[in-house]
Amino acid sequence: MTKQDFFKHCLSAYGTVPDYPFEGDFETAVLRHGDNRKWYALVMRVSRRKFGQNSDESVDVVNMKLPSELFGSFGAADGVYPAYHMNKLHWISVILFDAPDDLVQFLVNASFEATKAKKTRVKATELREK
């Protein structure tokens, strides 16, 4: 999957477009929820060497947040690595070129769900007042 294909998928699935929040950096993009502005994906160019590969080739990588029960289900053979430049307990990095498209779509959906706004609980006292 290319970076542009990834952006098209996010637009059609979630109605979001890339945001470029880093001054002067027009390659690193963030995809956010519209309501809570939380990131569900960070797209950047990173050297394969950062993932233990013997190459200086820069590739498009997406960092995504995963629920803890999904950690350990994927590996380098799937193009999935511990997160580059983010908390490795909650985030993964996916090399877009190496990962199957259906896996990327599954993972971005999991990230989107993991980062969406939590429904607020209505306290019992508030219910009685209504």
C-alpha cells in the first residue's frame, strides 16, 4: 500500500484527511479524530535500518495504537514492528510497502477504535435529577 492509498482509505472509512502539524515538515502527517483531536495514525518516512534491516532506504511507516490484546499477534513478517519514536507498550509501526493491504486496514481500524472518544458515564445522581 502506498501512503496515498492509506490516506484515501482513511478518508473513505473515517472521513479524515492528513494534518501536517510539524512546522516545515510536509512529509510527516497525523490522522486525527474530528471530535477529540486524538491521533490514530502518524505517517512518516523512516530508514529501514531503524527496524533492524540492513538498508538505508527510507520507507513510509505508519504508527498506530493497538489494544493490548492485539500485541504479539503480528511481527516483522507482516511488516509490523514495535513503534518507532513512540511508546512501544501501546503503539506499533507498520511499513506500508511490506504489510498486506487488508492487515493495514485492520490495524488502522483497531487504532481508530482505540483512540476514539470514550462515552461519558451518566452518574446515578444525575439520572435522578432528570
